[in-house]
Amino acid sequence: MRLPRIFTPRVTASAHCDLPCGVYDPAQARIEAESVKAICEKYQANTDPEFRTRALIIKEQRSDLVKHHLWVLWTDYFKPAHFEKYPNLHALFNEATKLAGASGAKGTVDPAKADELLQKIDEISKIFWETKQA
């Protein structure tokens, strides 16, 4: 069965969510990465096994959120012209998402690994704000 023409969309919109709001900001990834670092520090300072278990669970959730926010920027905000102007941008995102993943902050409780992630997010943020002002 074919729908009447009146029900077919005339315009197609795409966005990082169900409503094309146009709001993108690397601060979302940074806030979650700051949480990952703080949890690593609290984990190191506490020997209670129940606290440590909860800390690990929350740290892994926050690490996933870091990856999510980075992926949204990488796949939805940045366009081919950005990647041409900043040829290291793909590598930065790849390195940052790996630092948020199992081989990075998600897989360790070392605050230094979270610092590395924050540094990559800062590099991405610098490029992001340059593109917003262009």
C-alpha cells in the first residue's frame, strides 16, 4: 500500500538528536572526562570494596558518555571542509575515543590516563571553536 502524497515528507533534516537543534559543544565530552578523572582519584584514595565497585561502574558509564559526545561531534558537526583544513582531526578523534575506551580511561583507574583524554579533548575543542568563529 502506498501512502497518499500528502503524507510524504518534502524536506529531510538530519541532526545528532531527533530535533535538529544545532547545539554542539565539546564541553559535554570534557565534563564527562573530568568525572572519569575524579572517579579515578577517588578510587585510588579509597579501599572500601563496595565503593570501588560502584566507582568502576560509574567510571565506565561516564567513559561511554565521553565517547558518545565525541562521536556526535566527529560524525555530525565536523564536515569535509573541516577535515581538509585540519588534517589531523580524524586522528585526534580516533585517539580521544580510544583514550575513553577499554584501552584508555575506561580500562584503568590511573588518573594520568584521564589527563591524556582531557588533553585530546582540549585539542579537539580548540579546533571546534576555530570552526565556529569561521
